[in-house]
Amino acid sequence: MTMRVRKAVFPAAGLGTRFLPVTKAQPKEMLPLVDKPIIQYGVEEALAAGCDQIIMITGRGKQAIEDHFDVSYELEKMLEERKKFDLLQIVRQISDMIHIAYVRQKEALGLGHAVLTARELVGNEAFAVLLADDVIDAKVPCLKQMMQVFEETQCSVIATLMIDGPAISSYGVLKVKPADGRFKGRLYEIVDLVEKPSPEKAPSNLAVIGRYILTPTVFDCLSETQVGIGGELQLTDGLRLLLRKEKMYAYVYEGKRHDTGDKLGFLKATVEFALKREDLGEPLREYLKGLKL
């Protein structure tokens, strides 16, 4: 029976310490990229890829995420009374976007643990995992590109990005072999995964980024995986065990990735997304030209 991906899991229980003090009382996923919170970009990508169920893994202090995707009766009433129908439409589009289920991760015990907490809601289905920090600007949404690979292979698919130089040591890195030139040569069969290797020990320049399509077998693998450094259950370790049982593929997606979990990356993304806006692009461009750099 052909598997279809309908569910998307968003691990969102992290503390966001790289953005302190602003994340002391505000979820990092709610930081605005221009005028839209980071996590909304990921939810919209999942919807565009065909997912009709969103599972959000949250923790303490993440109430703002639930409020954002919920109905705001007082705000809607005020906008309607003041005849601000354009803003009213924007607000209603968010709450009408999709039904979201929330799972509480009581302790921050690693990405693998966060994914494992979604087991009961995912069930025996293939599913997507999206890390909101990675905002990917692409003509065809990154997850939709990956869906096309999954539909043909029926195997787990990991999005990957080519990174050269010392920066590769900040990522999980893939050891791969070619996959018959399919998908414009962007598809590789995974042989092994290495977490944050030194540049000289990296098996390739293919770095893992925050988009995964996984088969339900991964839940058994994560349950069998030993916790690592800091008492955390690493997703990479679970995927390495999954690789012993099933084929896995790496896909070099088409698009530009913005690491909004990094301060400089967040600033760059804000500027680039604003420059693409019809209402902001031109005045911002003129402002930037006038800076004495």
C-alpha cells in the first residue's frame, strides 16, 4: 500500500537561548520575520506541500504559539467595528488556516525525544518534520519537492544543503552514494550520518537541514536509541538505526535557506524578505543605498 504524507510535526519546545533576552518571555518561533512569525512560514510550507494535519510539540512558555493560530474574538470584533476589513481578513486567514494539535514536551530532552512525543498522534503513517528555524525561500516549497521524492521511493527523505569549508562542522553530515541520476541528480542514497564532524573528517559536504520525511519505523528506532551527551535523545542517532532497517535518501532541494535561529541569519532573512515585498521593497532598497557603509 502506497504511503502518503498528511501529518507535519513541528518541534517547538526549545528555549531559544541564542536570542536572549527577547526569548525570556516570548517563544523564539514567534519572532517576526517582517510581519509574520517564523513558525507561520513553516506551517504555510507544510500546507502547500499537501499536509492537512499539524502537530506542534511545545513546552513551558509557548502559549503565544497556540494563541497565534487560535481565533481572537476581541481583535476580530474591533477590526470589524472599525471597518478595517483588510486586516480582519489577514487575522481570520491565520485562525482558519488549519487544525493544529499540541503535544507538551515536559523536558527539553533533545530533538529525537521531541519527535518521539508525537508518536500517538502520528500513528502508523509516514510524516514530515519541520524545524521552524530553517526558513526556506523556494519557488516550489522545499517540503513539496521532498514529497515528490517520497512518493516515488516510499523511503525516508532528508533535505540537504551543500556546505563547503569549516562551517560543515556545525551540522549533521551525510555519507552518500549516487541514486541513478534521478531528480536532476539531486537525489542520493544515504550510507551513514555523522553529527558535527570536524571538517577533515566530514564524509561529504552534504549537511542535514531542518526538513525530514520519515517512515513510522523511526519511532521504534528512537525508542531503542540510547540517550547521548547531556541526557538528550538525538534524532541523528535514531536515523542511523533506521538506516540499518530501511533505505534512506538525501535530497538537495532547490531554494535558499535562511537560518533564523542565528542572529545574523535572522537579520539577513528579514532584509531579503522585506526587499521582495511590493509595499516595502523599494523604500527599503533606497534606504539601504543611502547608508554610509
